[in-house]
Amino acid sequence: MAAHDDVVKDLKNKIDRTLDDLKQGLAKIRTGRANAAMLDGIRVDYYGTPTPLAQCAAIAVPEPRMITVKPWDKSIMKELEKAIREANLGLNPMNDGEIIRLPVPALTEERRKDIAKQVKTKGEDHKVAIRNERRDANEKLKVLLKDKVITEDDNKRTQEKVQKETDAGVTKVDEAVAKKEKEVMEV
């Protein structure tokens, strides 16, 4: 494989990682609808070890505005409740001894607009990251050209490929942000 193909392949991998990061970040942003991913970042003190919530309890979404958390070990109910409260998600855990219910309150119009702004900001940050990756790829191409590893024609063609990959990545960011904004603004 030619050196300039490696640059494009490396750029593709970096853009894919950036898009994955965006999707994970957007999944954690709260909408008016219940989503198990909202609890992904929560760690529970499980016998002295900070453990991800999903590893010590079953998380389910039985209805659009309700998340249920059923621990495998009922002795950690208090720790689960405490961890959920301390996560500052705006959720109020209701414990009945068997299961913790998390009703997801409806968002106000003002709160929806704030969350939509957060989504746009996250999208812009990821677009900047993709553009920085493009810049790095173009720098690598300049070095290869200077060291006479690739020809002028190869450089030109590869820069066009780099631009196409960058444009595709930015388009995917826009699509993900638009989809999440629509979810947030949905009543």
C-alpha cells in the first residue's frame, strides 16, 4: 500500500473515532424521553469498588417516561439510589425495596432550547476535531511530498480524497446533531 493511501486510511479511522465519540456523547444528553444510556456514566460504590451501574443492576425502559433499575444484589439498593442522585441527571429515584423507578419528567420549553444549544456546541466541537484531523493529514502529505516519497499528482489526488472524507465526516456530524435536536424539541 502506498504511503499516501495510509494517510487517507488513518484519517478515515480518526474521523470514525470522532463520530463514535459524538454518538456516545449525544446518547447521554437527556431528552424528554427515557433512555437507558442516560445512566451510562454512573458508578456505584459496590463493596468499596466504583462499578458501572450496568454491571450491578438490570436497566430497563418499560415506558417512554420511566427507567427501572433492578439490582442483582438487593443489599446495594441504598448505594444505587445515592449514585443516581449524585449524578445530577434531574431524576428522582423511587425505591420500593425490589426495584428503583426513575420517572423522567417532561422538559420545559426553555430547558429544551438549552439542551438543543448543548447539542449544537457538541456538534461544532466534533466538526473542529474532524477539520484538525484533515489538517494533520495534509501536513503528513506535505512531508511525504518534500521527502519525494510521493509525486505532485499523488499529492493532489490524495488531498482531494482527504477533503472528501472530511466533508463526509462533517455531514455525518450535522445529521447526528439534527436528529438529536429533533428528539430534544419533541414534546
